[in-house]
Amino acid sequence: MEPLDISPKRPPFWISVASFVSSFDRFVVSPILVLVAATFGVSVGQAVAIASGYYLAYGLCQPLWGALSDRFGRIRLMQAALVGAGIAGLVSAAAPSLVTLVVVRVVAGAFFGAIVPTSLTYVGDTVSATHRQRALSDLMAAMAVGTALAAAAAGITGQLAGWRVVFAVPAIVALVSAWGLRSLAEPPRPATGGVAASFRAALSNRWVVVVGLLVFVEGGLVLGVLTLLAPALQAQGVDAARAGLAAAAYGIAVLLSSQVLKALTRRLPRWALMGIGGIALTLGYAVATMRVSVPTIIGIVVMLGVTWAFLHTSLQTWATSIVPEARGTVVACFAASLFIGSSVAAVVAGPAADHNQWQVLFTVCAVTAAVLTVACVIAYRAYTAREHPPEPQAPDIATEV
């Protein structure tokens, strides 16, 4: 008789709440960029620094958070990070100048950056392989809801009550989440030999580097440009509330696409799922090169959601399987590449937003997306051929970081 599986079958409530608020805080900025710019008398290209600085800090701190979670524990790390993020969020709401706002958003990004990768690793530590797919899908759903609500609520709240309230709400939820996590025990972790050993194990593997480069480009195309799509709508005369509602289509697309992905994982190899996500990304930008309008911008948003569900989660799952003994560090390095890429893209694309050169921007994105799709498929097929033949029939679905 097989032993009874008594391991958890889904992420704990407070882990889901923490992941939700981290995703929420990350996506609130896009619909309110124009409002922030108006408050401080600057251009949208200058105001985008509150997003690019956040993403840069979010990304750069990932390796440190991952190694620290491997060393000191997942729950302790998340509690400390949520407290820091909550305080930074409250200060953001009271920022008297753009410079101050940029600085405190950088701090908030650094702290919030610890949450989602550590939540993912926590699920990997506590949920058996039999139930991990559903658990990670549940965690992904919480993040997708956070994303969708952030885009919708930020635009409406910013329009009605001001952008400062938009930063205060996730800060309060973060502090409540830190309190709620106290009820969870630390999961067992494999011995890593310390922070330095974790980094050596992660960075000495060439496939960690390959996946990091791929997700760097993906981060720029998805999260970096996504930040500018609400301003693109506003450039067409759409107000902040309606632009935020349109951007909310991203979270809804992620949520629905993840359910389709669950049905396809047993039927298609992971490289095919990557191809589907990459093709969606390419088509979304290609259509927008012909005409920039409300329908085409919403189309991009939806295609970005499909890409996140199919391409990003496939890359994430790949990353979690490369060096299991240093999973926290590998996932954190993966997230670092993702958000550094998104930060770089937001900065590079900022001048195009200032000059309404949307068609030029989307043309570059479409070409880059096509190249990325081919690179992902070739790289993953090479990995499975050399490292893990044959490919598993039912790969785990990893969640966003």
C-alpha cells in the first residue's frame, strides 16, 4: 500500500494574500503615471522613473532575497519584507516631490521583490509533486487577480481620490499580510552551505544563465512595455479610469489563459507552450504597428496576458528545475533578470512615449518578440535533449515572479 500523502495541496491563505498584494503594488503605477506627472509638473517620460526605478530595485535585490531565504527561511524573509514594503508604501503616499517618490518607490520595489519568488519557493518546499501543479495554479490565480484589480482600481481610484490613495492601500494590506504569516511554520530546506554556496551552485550552471538572458528580454517586452500602454491610451484621449480598466484586461487574460494552459500541459510539450506564448506576443505588437487605437492597445494587453501564462510560466518552471538544491537562489536570479529587463525597457521606451512614437516602438517589439520565440523553443529543446531526456508528460505550471 502506498503511503498516504498528507502534504498541503494548495498554498496557505496568507501566502496567497502576500503574493496578491505584491502583484497589486507592482501594477498600480501604469494608470496613474499621467496623474503623477501632472501633480509634479513633469512629462510622462520623467514620471516613468517611479516605475523603472521600482522594477530595477525589484530585480537587483532578487538574488540577495533568494539566497537569504535559502539561508534563514521563507516565512521570516517574507514577514520582514512585507513590513519594509508597507512602510515604504505609506511614505510614497505622502511624497512631496517626484524625487522623493522615486526614492521611496525604489525602496518599495526592493522589499516587494522578495514576496512572489519566495512564495513560489515555499510552494515547492511544502507541496508534493502530485499536487504542485494545482497549488502553483492557485497561486498564479491570486497574482492574476491582483494584477487585474490593480490596473482597474488604480485608474478609478486615482481619478476619483488621487494617486496617493493608490499607493496607501497595498501598503496597508502588506502590513496585515506580515501579521497573518506569523501562523505559518518554516518549511524544511536542503542544506546549501550558506549564501555564497547557493550563488555558486546557481550561477555555475550554464542553463541558469541561458534562462536568465531569455527572461531578461521577455521582461522588457511584457512588463516594461506594459507600463506604457495605459499612457498610450491616454494619448488617444482616454481618461485614467478607462485606461486602467483597459489595462485590467491583462490580469483577466492571465487568469483565463492559465486555465487553458492547465488543460494543454498533458497534451503539448513545454517548448510548444512557449511557442504559443511567443506567437501571441509577436502578433499583438504586429497588429498595433498598423494602427495605434484603443482596440489595438487592448489587443496588446490581452496578448501580453496570454504570453505571461504560456511563455513566462514555462520559463519559470524550467528555472525551478535546473538546480533544485538552490531553488530559492535560482528563482531569485530569474526574477532579477526579468525585472532588470523590464526596467531597462521602460527607460528605453520612455522617449517614444513622450513623442507619441507608438508605431515605431511596437514595430521594434514585434521583431524582438519573434526572435525571442525562436530562441526560447530552440534553447529548451536543446536543454531537454542534453539534460533531461525524455521530457516529462505533465510538467508543473510555475507561477509569475
